[in-house]
Amino acid sequence: WRGGLGCIQEFEILEGEVVATYRGERHFQPAAGMDGGLAGGAAWAKIQRSDGSEESIPSKIVTHLRAGDRLVLATGGGGGRGNPRERPISLVEEDVCNGKVDAENARSVYGCEVTSPV
């Protein structure tokens, strides 16, 4: 089984100033896999300032955001179960088609050559 998918969320401050509190998890230790499955992806977060600079956020922060700043958050994915090389090729192809796995990961993690979405 492929692990659960994370997601990316982006928030832009349109006007004024905001005090933002971020309390993320799984930044430093991704969810473990089981029965030979791989760990999930780690979470990350950053602030893209209106002046073009970027700040990496640790897992916990209280900060000020101003108009034009963006808060970008990526949640960690869940760990997989079982040897990924035993995953049926049809399911890997479906994941590539749906944008859940890219062709490089299909090859390196699952051992499948999927050159284009099905």
C-alpha cells in the first residue's frame, strides 16, 4: 500500500497585518512505514515575503505577516505498508496518471517504467 498523501496549502495576506500561529507536525520525523513500507514525506513550511525573500519555518512559530506575504504549508504524508516493489503495476500507473506519484518515483521506488500518464 502506498502511504497517505500530504497536501500543500498557500495563504496570501491581501491587506493589513496578521499575527499568524503555526503548529505543524512531522517536520523532523516522518510517519513510519510498516511491514517493509517506506516512511512518509516530511512536512515543511515557509514564508514568502512580499520583497521576494523566503523564511523556512520550524514546526512551531508565531509571526507577523503583512500584505503580499504568503504562508506556504506542506503536510507530511503517511507511511506505506509492504514492499513498494510488490505494488501492482496497474496501481502505480494509476497513481502516475492521477499525479500522486511522478515517473521518477515510479521507477526508483516501485521499479516500474511509466513514461507518461495512462
